[in-house]
Amino acid sequence: LQGDTLSARAWTFIPAWSDLPGSISGGITGTGASEVLMVASPAGSGGEPLIFRLSPGEYLIEDLTAGRYTISCFVDWNGNETWNPGEPYGAWPGVVEVLPGSDTPEVDVQVVP
């Protein structure tokens, strides 16, 4: 903002975020396993990764706290909820932004051997 008509005014801008959760959706391909684990890790802000058990194909994860996440997916052959070398793995190439009250679609992940 600029101009001489603003000289008597003060402006304060406060970033506002909502407490509404958001969601992500997409498809998981590339594996014949009946179940995969998807991990949504908060990007750049710390926090614990969220783990979801999903079937390959179309998926919807609801009630995610709004924010930015990295998304990965793997077949957990040994059941320890941690990716280990040799387990098929895939990741979304970049950061997914989950907006409050809306769905972030087309977060497609291909799991490769």
C-alpha cells in the first residue's frame, strides 16, 4: 500500500489460518501388495509423521491438520512401520500443501521395487 491518502492510517496485517482440517486424495500404483503404509511428514516445522494403512488404488485421507507435508508410501514387509532397504517405496515429488477445509487432489504415488 502506498500513497499520500494513507498517511493518517496504520495497517496491521495478521496471517490467519483456520483450525479446520483438510484432506489429500489420489492414487497408489505400482505394487501388487494388498496393503501399503503412507507417511505424511510435516515439512519444515517438525512434528511427528502420520502413518496411514491403505490399499493400493484410489485413496482419501481426511482430518489432516492444515499445513505442508512430504508424502511417501511403502510396502512394510516386516511390519515395523519403518521403511527398510529392499521394501518397495515411492514418494510424491515435492511438498503437498493441505489447506483448511478443502481437499488437495491428485497426490498420486507410484511404489517401485
